[in-house]
Amino acid sequence: MLQPDRSDRGHRRDVAPQGGYRRPDDRRAQMIADITNDLRRYSVDAQHVGQAFAGLHKLNATDLQALIAVMDAELLGDPITPGRLGEQLDLSSGSVTALIDRLERAGHIRRDRDTADRRKVFLRYADQGAALARSFFAPLGRRNDRVMARFSDEELATVHRFMAEMVVSIREHRDVVRGARGEPARRAGGAEPGPSSD
């Protein structure tokens, strides 16, 4: 919320949430601030929903991230491999194997061999895991559908383009942050990929 800064006796200025100043009529700056705040609130609340699902099914944060990665890949029609999962989650090949074993035993995912190259493994949602996710997230999906129904196709296309570019932005920053921590870059198969990890 903007607060008046009365330290400048001759002029009234408004203090922006980030500590900067802007004119009261700077509508674009206010809109950008509002959108940024909305994105932050949405991200935090989405994490709470995900944590509730994880807690209900005894999953940790990495388990949940892995399931989201598997789901995203399936929705894109490009199922993820163990190596790509390790790269996305920034895990070693050994950690990825233990993660996949744990999720497979719990019935959340399954390993499928590539019909063209039997050495290649794809990760997919198992029927049991998909049913659990549908049951938990279906009410949220219906809420989201009602919201989207209030927007025209043209408006949704603009929102989609905006969100897609914001996803690219946050992933680029994620990679910069990882690099700043001195974490070694891992290729798609992890540090030492086996023949079935690519």
C-alpha cells in the first residue's frame, strides 16, 4: 500500500513497497507491483496446497516436485526420463534412483521401457498415483475452470503468453541461483548416468 512521504515539504511523494518513489498517477508501475504481489501470493498458496497433498500421502518436498515434473512431461506428450528428472531437480543419479524407487513402491509412478530403445526408461504416473492426484486436485480444477470462464479467448491467450514468459524468467533465475551456490552443472543423465538414464 502506498504511504505518503511528508519529509519533502514542498512536494508530496508516495513510497512504493520496494522503497522507491513514484508519482501517484503512475498506473503502470502500480499495476506491475500488484501483479508481482499476486504472483507471490499465488505461489505461496499453491505451495500450501501441494504441501497438504504431500502430507496426506507421506511425501516430502522433493517427492512432490518429482511428481509435478512427471505430470508436466506427460501433459506435454514428452514423458520424462530419470536423467532429465535429475537435471530438473538438481539431484545426482544415485539420489534420483532412490527417489524413483520410493515413488514406484508407493504406487505413484511407474517405469516404462522405450519400445524403440529398451535401454531408455520413461517415468509415468501410475494408475493409483493418478487417481489420488485427481481426487485431491479436482475441486481446485473446478474452481480454476470457473475463473477462466470469465475471460475471453483473447484475454486467456494474453495471460498464457505472460505466464509462459514468467516461467522462463523464474527458471533462468533458478539456474543463476544454483550456479551462485557453486553447485556443479549436471547434464541430463546426472553426474554419472547409466545406460538407462538418458
